[in-house]
Amino acid sequence: MQTIENINQILEQKEAVMLYFSSPSCSVCHVLKPKLEAAIKENFDLFEVVGIDISTSQEVAAHFGVFTAPTVIIYLGGREFLRKSRNMSVDEVVREIARPYEIMTS
């Protein structure tokens, strides 16, 4: 189980982080997560993907202002860059990350 402290430590140590908030009862979460993880790994070498179950980590979800699943929060250089909830496509997330990621890593 993830804690606020260990997530904050990851955000401080890694240049690019994706927080993926899901729930066991969310069917979209289970379909989207493996596709999104594969696309992130394929396109962005430096990304750390952190999965958070909002049903068991309610304090973590509240700390990050997440109240629905799935929610994806992308951090670049320690700052929140992108937040998507519910309706999102893998291509859309990859497209929105590509340019700033390229600038950050060049």
C-alpha cells in the first residue's frame, strides 16, 4: 500500500512520474491501466508508474485531490503537469506528455 510520504519521495527523486488511481470495482481502470503503462514505457524511458488503490488508500487519494477512478496525474520535474479523470484515451495522454517530456529530457 502506498503512503503519502513514499509517493512524495518518489516525486522528489524521479523526473517523470505517473500516479494511477484506480479501484477494484472500476472495470475501466483494469482495462486502461495495462495499456497506459505499456504506452508510457514504450515512449518515455524515465517514467515511474505508481498505482494507488483508492479503496484502501483513501487518505492518499484525498491528499492528491482524487475522488474518482480512474484518475491519472502526471508529474514532470516534481510538478503536476497533467490530470485526467474518467474519460481519457491512451493516445491522448501520450500526446499531451510527448512535447514537454522531450524538452525536459533534452
